[in-house]
Amino acid sequence: MSNMLFGNCRCGRVRLEIDAERANIVNCHCGDCRQLSGSAFSTYLVVAAKNFRIAAGADDLTSYRPSEKGMRGFCQHCGSPILVQNQRYPNLRMIPLGVLHPDDELVPKINIFSDSRLSWVAFNCQTTDFAREIER
């Protein structure tokens, strides 16, 4: 994976720049991620906060707090999810894989909350599974 990644929301107002040198690609199977994404699981690029930058459109972001620990930022115009923050990991940012390009080069290596994985979900890539979240 090259170090710099770029992304944007669907309407293009919010643009991201990420130094992904030490990033991980993670599938999350928790109930919150399933419900909030409307999908069987969510896939994120997990990167140090210092390596994440909103290059344009910071004023176009709005947020939702699904719990006291979490925050989800999204474009207020098109609704694209842009970032997830968890107070348990204050120095990390989770960026939904679908807003990054090229996303084909980004392959998940880790599954978290795999004890909540839907029975029909299978992967053809090699991953490490954690029954719950990763402990610090």
C-alpha cells in the first residue's frame, strides 16, 4: 500500500488525505456497525489521528453520537460516512473503506466482534479474528 490515500464523500464536498503508512484495515461485525451501515459488517481503515486530515469541506461535516463512546461524522449534503471515532481509542480514526480510492488495494487483515458475525458471511482473504474488540 502506498503511504498517501485520498478520499471524498459522494458529492465531493468533503475530501480526505491520509498517511496510511501504519494503517490497518478492519472489518467490524458488531451490531452497532451493522445497524448504522445497513450492511452485514463495516470495513474501516484505522489510522493514527495525526495521519488523518480533512483537506476540504470540514464545514460540510456533521456528526451523530450513537453511544457515549462513539461519534460518526458524515457529509451533511450527501450523507456519506466520513469517519468514526471511539473514546476508547482517542488517538485513532476509522475511515469507512468505501470513501477511499483506490479501495481495491486495501484488503482487510482483521475482524473484530467476530462472535457477532452473521453465519453466512465468509471471506476469501486471510484475516485474524477477535471475538470482541482489540484490547489496548
